[in-house]
Amino acid sequence: MLEHCRAGDEVAWAQLVAQHERYVYAICTRGYSLGAADAEDVFQEAFVRTWHQLDRIPDEPALRAWLGQVTRRLCIDRLRALKRTRPEADAGMDQPAPGDQLGDIERALDVHAALAGLCDEHREVLDRFFCQDHSYAQISVDLDIAMGTVASRISRGLAGLREHVDADG
Amino acid sequence: MADLLDASLRELLDRTAAPGDPASGGVAAATACAMAAGLVTMAARSSVETWDEAAGIAAQALRLQARASELVPIAADAFAAAISALRPGEGLVRDGALGPALDAAADVPLRVCSLAADVAELASHTAAHAADDVRPDAVVAAGLATAAAYAAAHLVSVNLAVTGDDPRRQHADAATSAAREARDRAQTVEGPR
């Protein structure tokens, strides 16, 4: 895909953006707490800079690290600029997000991508239990499965999720 | 009341024994539910060598424990608000705060009751598959969770007594029955194989 982007393939570029847009946006909003407008500006600039420097990115595994680094720098620059124009802005925002916080964002996105690879049965039950905090009784009624098998189905879903996450590295 | 989660066991026990603390029953029920979930987590983690589902069961038990732990300070706050609204001449007359306050006070134990039923179910499932040396802990967890369900259901009834019949009372009764059935199944699981 990277080669196609370097050749000017707009379809490939759109795919690249789609693949990494959640990651970049999460850094802006959750890593550095940028507002929607500022996050959008940084988002655009990050991909513009990446487009112009595709030749410097050796391969696709390096692309994610590249995008993360560029985005973080742009977020810090944006926060500094905001602090100059709005001195009342929280001084803590001038600090880069801790490495483990950005690591959490990456892991969350990996899990989100892996969820998409699960069968509907497993994805549904994991979403209901872990994301929506549904009880076993509610899951049993809503999905018409025996109460005694809800926990087992969730366990199998988690095992499948683990396989997907581990496979993606 | 958020500091309850950071209190030592000694402090928590002392607060439970202190007269005039209206949150004791709800806090105790939520705490018992969280402890039961912890026991299930331990039993599952100790059984990963012999039980394929163990890791997944441990993850679920941890999630249930987190939900129950979150309810500990919420239970304390909700009951404190209800007691405040019941003071003669305040709330009740001034701004009609009694209904919402009691609603919140009933909602929290209802959530504890539902959680406890889930923990009992998971404990029963774990008792049937856990390693021999930790099976008794899973059975204990089922009993503890069922006690938490009964306690929370009683608090639901108490808080709804002022407002009359409410489907939440039926929900609490159903959760309590489910917990009891799960506990009974856990207690009939065969001993060491």
C-alpha cells in the first residue's frame, strides 16, 4: 500500500488514511485533550506532512510510529500556541501525554480492530458484557441463550479476541 | 464518601460499626459482592492449567468486581442523600427531593442485587470446573454473593416502601432467586476428582 501511495495512487492513500485515522484522532483528543476543531487541524496537518514525506518512511510497520510521532509533535505545538492566545488554558496541557497513556490508546485501537474480526455471536456478547455492562440475565434474554452458557460464550469470545490481537502483533 | 475504596480494612470495619452511619447496609452488600467476585477471580486464575475457559472467566469476574467496587461509594452517597431528604421540614416539603432521593437509594441496591446474581452464577460455573484446591473458594464466593443479593434486595424493599409497588422489587426478587439457585448448584458440585 505504501508503494502505491508513493506512486500517487489516491485510492491507496484513502485506504492508508482510513487505516490510521482513529489512531491519529485518538492521540489528539484522548492523548492531548484537544478540542474538536484543533484536533481536526492537527489531524489534517499530520496526514499532509506524511503525504509529503512518504519517501522517508521505510515500510508500513514504520508508518504507525511515524504518524504517532508527527501527531504528538503537532499536538504539543498546538497546545503551546493555544497557551499563548489563551493564557487561562490548563498549564498541564503543555506536557506531552505519558508514554503509557498513548500505549493504552494503541492497545485499545488494536482490540477494537480485533473485535471487528470476531464472529457476530462473540462480538455481540463481548460488547454487551464489557462495553454496555449488561447482566448475564439480560444477555440471556436478549440473545435467547441459556443463562448457564453466557459466561462460557464470553470466555470463548475473549479467547478469539486474544488470537486476533496476538496475530496482529 | 469516595474515600471508602481507599480505606483500610480496619477503617472500613470501624465505619460499619459506627452508629448513625446510614450507608452501612448498602456498603456492606456492595463490598461483599466485590469480595465474592475476587474469590471467583482467584479460583479461575488458579485453574488455568486444567480449564480452558479459566482466563476468560477470571476476566469476567474482575469486571464484575470493578462494577461492584464502583457501587461502594455510590451506595454511601445515595443513602446519605435519602436520609437527608427524609429529615422533617427539609427536602420533602421544600423542593420535593424525597422521591428522587429514594429512587436513587433504591436503584443502587438493585444494581448490587443484579451484580450479586451474576457473581453467584459465575461462582457456580467456576465451582463446577475449578481446580480441586480452589473449588471451596468458588463455593464460598457463591454463598457470599447470594448473601449480598439478599441484603441488597431487602434494601430495595425498604427504600421502595414509601413509594409503593414498583417493578424494581420484582427485579430484585428475581435476581435473589437466581443467586440462590446458583449457590445451591455450587454446593452440590462433587468434591475432589
